[in-house]
Amino acid sequence: MYGQALNQSEWLWNIKVENTSIIDSKPLSFVDKDNNYFMVGNFNGATTSIQGTTLQNTSLPAGTAIVGDAFIAKFDENGTFLNVKHFGGSRNEVITSVDYDGDAHYYIAGAFNGTMDLGSGTVLENTDLYATKTFIAKYTLSGTLVWSKVFDQYVGNGYVKYKNDKLYFAANYGYDQLSFDGVTLPVANYSPTIAGMDKNLVARFDASNGALQWVSSSRYTGPYTSISADRIGAQIRTMTVDNNGNVYIAGEFFSRSVTFGSITLNRTSSSNSNLFFVRYDNTGAVAWAKTAATSGGADSKVEDLAVDAANDVYLAGRVYNSSANFDGTILQFPGNYGGFLVKYNTAGSLVWARRAGISSDQAPTTGLSLSRLSKLHIDAQDNVYVGGSFYKYLNLAPNFVYNLSNQFYLLLAKYSKQGVVQSCEIYPCEPNGVRDLKVLNSTADNFSVVSDLSIDFQLNNLPIAAEQKNRLYIAKRDVVTAGSEDFDKTAFSVYPNPAMESLFVKGIETLDDQLQFSIFDFNGRKISKTEKQTVMEKGIDVSKLAGGVYFLRIEDAKGNVKQHSKFIKNNQ
């Protein structure tokens, strides 16, 4: 069964800023209560420009060190630039994470060496020019610093998340003993069997003043090994917090095992990583920890976490060339990376598991492509928006199966809380230089997305130019997209979508007899033209088209476009 593809979106505008330090899975943006958009930027050139406003890099001249400044730019609900807060310094200043409290403040995490000006008269200083320090800070929406805190021993890829007057922080570190705000990690008197192995920490602070309330860490309790890959350790990739203050983290471990609290997870991959998925309760104690067993040299990657109103938690990622066992539910990914989305309740019981299939239901052990699911957003109705990507074939059974030409595509799928795919939208893209889409905010009938790119990209009607730089961008959708259940309510639509042999037009009898129906490829080249009468009698023959994305345009006798629709051509 092939369902209607969600490909009718028109996009109003995009805004973009330069960002040379984007860490995957971090949106680096938020929308405030007045529908203003905030975007984090990092740049290491002499200048950067934001809608005509130029910022000068205050760091040392290029060539003397790794240098760069950071900034947070603010735009109104129409994408118009309002102002920017510039974070300068003497060497390298970077913001790695941002989160909003839903009211009047936002929080950032980042790192610096040399000095870093946080504003309001606060300048952070690092006297060791070759060392890096980590910081967290709280700001008002107008950019006034409320408080800041520096951690003298660097912890990497810091994540911040606000919930109920608490600020949560997660990061990776490689020290055998780490002094974190006066607490020794991973535990006091820790004597590692392997020195310098990666570990991760989770901490909770009082959001009003930055006082540490608790911190917990992973550790390694396994045997010594001289194999380099086994010595990497465990690295966190994402974090979220539910309404009760439970903290969920996920990532990968390359070591033979990893221990959280009293729970030890053992690696099943012979030569690559397995995932870890952990819940800390609101006191910092480990409630449960899980992995997904794989076989052979399989590799597991974690991408994103999200929680819904009922405190159920969703995990997205991908697995390479293996089955993955999620508490007894087996997902198959033969021959390449395949994406997964799983849902657990707060007790740690699996609710459901879904795959972005790279094989057909008829031949589940034969790989046809590659895919990933990586960006999560949950709306007010607990629908789950999932951003991802795939190459030529995608099986979101039963309603959304794509068999296209040899090309990469971004995807944006909408799942119900029961795990049913309600709609899916795809966009052709290059294999490198364009990242997956993440829904940034949503209302009942609209949403905006955030992502990053380093090459030009076409989001349906909206071109987004990279201008030979790494860009963080936000795009806002214009109209409600028709899902499979919505097409009956529209005056004009095409079906089946995806199509294989013929394409038909619903509502064609109400259109003018002089209209013509033209098919264009994604590059704007006209493929065919069909008269209305033929379309009514036989439909439009698409059997000879290569698999991919096309546009059907309804034109008058002068070539003016009256209506248009995007459709997918599946291969046989």
C-alpha cells in the first residue's frame, strides 16, 4: 500500500546565520513566547554578516591559533532581523547549546580559551593559552547576563536543558578524576583499569542562581585491554528531561562495557559501538539503563531524544548492517545504516519500535538503501515529527514506501503517539553538505524547521543559499500541508502519490477546459504536457519517468500557472 506523500508545502521565508561549530542533534535556536526567533552563530573569519549587520571577529588574527567569536541573533516572526548579542574574546569562543525557559530567560553552554566577554561587565579568563574551559550562563531575552559558571577542567559537547526552575547539563570528559564544581567524578577514589577513557556526566543546577544540586557520572568497570577501539569509552549524544525531572541521556559506547550507577551494559558489537539509553531520576540516581543488542561488527548511532506530555520518551538513531534488539522487538537493517524510532514509558518498558526500512517487507534481509532518523519534535497533541534522510529507497510501512532514482533525500515524517506514520515529506539533496530537518516549533496548522548546510539547497519553492559558508537556517512554512486524511477536503490534488504508472487529478471536472497539465522535474525542466480531456479519460502517463520528485503544474493557454502539486514517482 502506498499512501499520499506530504509534499504540498509552500515556504514563506528562511533566515540564516553563519555557524562553523555546529554539533549534530543540537538545534542551536529557539522561539520565544512572542514568536521571535533566536539563532546561535559561531564564526572564525574576519567578519560575518546578518541581514546587513556586520560583526568583526575580536579574536587573534587567523593563522596564530584556532580563533572565533560567537553570537546570538534575534529575528521577528516574519524573519526580520532585530538585534544581535556578540560574544568576543582573545582566542576562541564557542556556544554549543541553548535552551529557553518558556518565559523570560535562556541558557547557553559553551567553551573558550583566552578570554570571553559575556556582557554586563563579565569577562571569563583562562590563563593557560593552550587549555579550554567550559561554561554555562543564564540571560534575559534582552541579552542581560543573570549569572555564569566556569568549569576549569574542560568537559566537551555540553548540553543544557531547562525544566521547572532547574537547569540540566550533560557533557563528556576523559579525565580519570574530574573536579566538577567541587565534586569528584566519576566517584571518589576511582582507580581506572584503562586511563583516559571517555565518560559522561549529568548535572542539575538551581536555575535561579546556578548552584549545583547533584551530579552523576558513568564509569568503566571492565577489564584492561590494549585494543585502541575498546579504549574510547562512552560518549553522550543527546539529553532530554520530562515533567517530573527525570533526565534521559543517550549515546554510544565503544568500550567493552559501561557502568551507570549499579547497572553495567555490555557491548555486543565485535568491533564498533553499541548505544546506551539511561534514565536518571530527579535525585540523580540511575533508574534504568538499556542498550540494543546487535551482531557482528555492527555500529549503532544515537541521534535525538524527546519526551511527550505523558512523560513517555522517544529515541531516534541508526544501526549498521545488523538486527537491533529493543527489549525483544527486532528491527532489521541489512547491509547499511538504517534509522529507528523507539518509544519507552518512564518505567523503561518498550511501547513500540519502528524502522526507516532499507529493505522491503517481502525480502527483509536484502538491503536496498540506507536511511537515518535523527531530529525529533513533539507537538501539543503528542504527534512526533521526525527529520531524517535516505538514499533512493525508504520503507515506512504500510503507507509510505518510496522506490526512487539513485539520489539522496531529506525526509520529514509525522508519527502519531501510537507509532503510525500520518504523513511524510521528502526533498532531494546532495549526499553531503545538507543536514536533516528538525521541526523547531509547531501550532495546530503550521510549523518552522531548523537545520544547517554548507551547500545550496531547495526546500520546495524556497531556495536556501549557503554562500560558501556553513549556515544555520530556519525556514517557516506557509500553508497547511495536506496529509492522507486531508486530501478529500481539498478542491485539487493528485493521486496516487507516490505514483508508478498513471497520475490522476481529483477535482479536475471543475477546472477550465483550456487548461493544460505539465510535469516538471525538480530542476525546473518541462518533461511533458497533457490536455485536460486526456487527463480526465486516461490520467497522466508517468510510467517512463525515473523515480524521483516532480511537479505537476496546471497552466492556462498563456502558460500562467494556476495550480501546482508536488508528487513522487516510484520505480517499478
